[in-house]
Amino acid sequence: MRRVVVMICVLLLVSTALALAEEKGKMKADSDQEMKSSCARGKALFMDTSLGTNGMSCNSCHAGGGTKAGKMGDTEIPPFAHVGRKYPMYSKMAGKVVTLDQVINSCITNAMKGTALAWNDQKLADLTVYTVSVNAKMDDKPESMEKEKTEKETKTKEMEMKEKETKKEETKK
């Protein structure tokens, strides 16, 4: 009798574990599909002029869906690259630490002359998912940014050479 009870318990545990594993797999599949759907909706919103009132979309400044360098007036805008890793970050323009959601809303209200999306609005989540999903090649930078990068690399090399010279002189003494 004891063996029967133990066997029933083992069977119940195994069947419960299998059911939970199946449910977890289904949840993962649902989660992946929802992220893909959110990204697709975000991409559509990125190209949509209805978020603003002046006929602009996110793509007006962030060319190629964020994959290419763009412009907003005289300001050169680099393509997106690992945007999700960069935020939250300090913004000189805002004078404070901002999140990616806040930056998106800033673009909507300032550049596109629209109304900021509520923090719990699915449209804001979808735009954020899409923006984070874009990982542009950084070789498509505006010329001024490339020049700035080259200048920084040159200064860094010059500093390294000076440090080596200083160390050599100190070693001689």
C-alpha cells in the first residue's frame, strides 16, 4: 500500500513538472511573439507622422529608421547603436539624467510638435522596443562626428607618446 501511495505521488510530481515546463515554454513563445509584435508596431509608429502636428515623423531626423545618420536643422544626428545600453544617461540639453522614454517624448513634443505619450501608453513602449532593437553600423556617422573621433584618437596617441617619453626620462634619472 505504501508503494502505491509513493508511486502516485511520484506520478503527480512528474506530471505537474511536465505541465509547468510546457506552460513555461508556451509563455516564452508568447513573450517572444509579443516582443516581435511590439517592435513591428514601434517601427510603424517611427515612420508615422500622426504623433506630431507638423508633418514630421521620428524618421524625419533619424534617417533609415535610425540606421543612418540624420539631421535636425543644423544638428547632425548619429545612427542608433546599442541605444538600450546608453540610457538612462545625463543629457546636457535637459541638464539632468533622462531615460530613453523621456528622450522619445522630447522628440515628439519638440521636433514633431506633438503631445507627449503617457508613461503607460503602449505606443511609448512600442517605440522604445523598436528603438532599442535598432543596432546601426557605426561607420555611418556624420562627417563632423568622424572628424571629432579622429581628433580624439590623435590627441590620445599624442598623450600616450608624451607619457612614454616622461617615463623614459624618469627612468634615466
